[in-house]
Amino acid sequence: MKSILSRAMFLFLMGLNLSSCVKPVMSCAGIKTNPRCAKLCTREAVVTCEGNIQREIQNINRMNQSNNNSSKNY
């Protein structure tokens, strides 16, 4: 049980690290944002891009959590 908790904590911290290790840059719209969204020139496009990145991170975290839950069954 302790190893499962430590593994879950490790994956959680890795998710936080992945989301925080990218330094924001100035976008064409004049907004500090993720480098993947920097090429966008309207505020709405930058916000949509950042929302998509957050969803991707959440999906990765859900997949990791479901993998951890399925490994408990073995």
C-alpha cells in the first residue's frame, strides 16, 4: 500500500513539474503564455490554446491515475 501511495505521489508531482517547467513567453497578442500559444495573435485564441493545454495535462493525469488503479488489482 505504501509503494502505491508513493508511486501516485511521484506521478502527481511529475504532472505538476511538467505543467510548471515551461517558462511563459510573450504572444503576438501581447499576453504572457505557453510557448505553444505564442504564435496566436488574438486574446481569444491564446485563451483557447491554454485551455487545450490544461485539458491535455488533465487527461495525462487521469490516465496515470487509472493505470495506478488498475495496477492495484494485480
